[in-house]
Amino acid sequence: MEFNIVPGQPGINDQDFADLFLICAPEYAPALFAGKHEVVTRNCFRHRKNLIGFEHTHFLKIQGRTAGMIVAYGWPAKKAQSMRSGLLTVRYMKWAFLKRVKDLQWSDQVLGKMDEETYYISNLALYPEYRNQGLGAELLVHGETMARQSGARKLDVDAELNNDGAVRFYRRFNMKDIESKHTEIDGEKFDFVRLSKLL
């Protein structure tokens, strides 16, 4: 199957970004963004210099159609762009942000925690009709290539423990469990595992 992986383009990939973001975290994203996940992700994608923006996103295309995406970045972006990412989230969540301040801080500081040696995959997703065809592996290899080019020494990702398919997928590519993380939003529990691979 012929495919290509291309950088995200604002105004063109906005809805695919929002849809795939939700596929990646179907329960956590709506809870974290208080039901405003679509408006937040679609709009944040359009902005430069934020962690869920088009600059960190690559889409896998088959015959011009979007099949999946990867969102990934290194420590310099995390350090420089966390505050702007937060301000954009406030802008698009509006008053709902007040309900989720602590949860959003946890997501940034605990779930997405990085150090200077890390390249982090924040999202990797495929539309259902494109799964089980080796395309997820192609996106992961693309992420690893970007990580090596950046000079990072390890590649990290957080996966929800109840997403067995995602956890198995990362483990197949020699990513090792290194840490568990847990949080609760409005009584709903979310359990994550950090997986890592030395480069």
C-alpha cells in the first residue's frame, strides 16, 4: 500500500486532527476538556508554537485521504510552549476551564512530564478502517526518526492501561513500561502507563 507522511496544515487538517485526537483518547479527552475537546483541539491545531499545534503533527495519507496522525515533540518545545498551550486551552474552553484547572495541570506536569533527553509522542491514532495494515508502525517509525534527528536519547509515550491494543502495540516495538500514572476526573478513574525506548 502506497502512503506518504506529511506535515499538518492549518485550515486543511483541522477536523482530521480533532477526530483523530478523540480516537487516541476517547474517554480521557472529553473528560479533561469538560466536553470542549473538539473545539479546543480543532482550534489549537491552527496555532503556531503550541504542543497540540500543526507544527508537531504529521498525517499519514493514502491516495490523498488521511489515514492517521502522530503528534510528537522534544524537550525544547515542551519547555518553550507549555504556557502558550495552556493559554490557548483557556481561550477555547472559556468558563469550562475553571472546572478543569487541576486536571489540566496534572496532564501537563505529570502525564506529559519530560526531561531534556526525551522526545514525546502525545498522540498516535489511525481511523478504524486503516488499522491492522502496518500503518501504525509506519507512524511510530516516523516518530522515532524525528526523535533521532532531534538528538533525543529516548522516545516516550503514555498509553491508557484500558487500551490494551495501544499498550501491546508500543510493547511490540521494544518500548518498555517504566511508570504508572493515575488520576480521577469527576469520579472517573484514568490509569496510564509510560512506555519508553532508548535510541
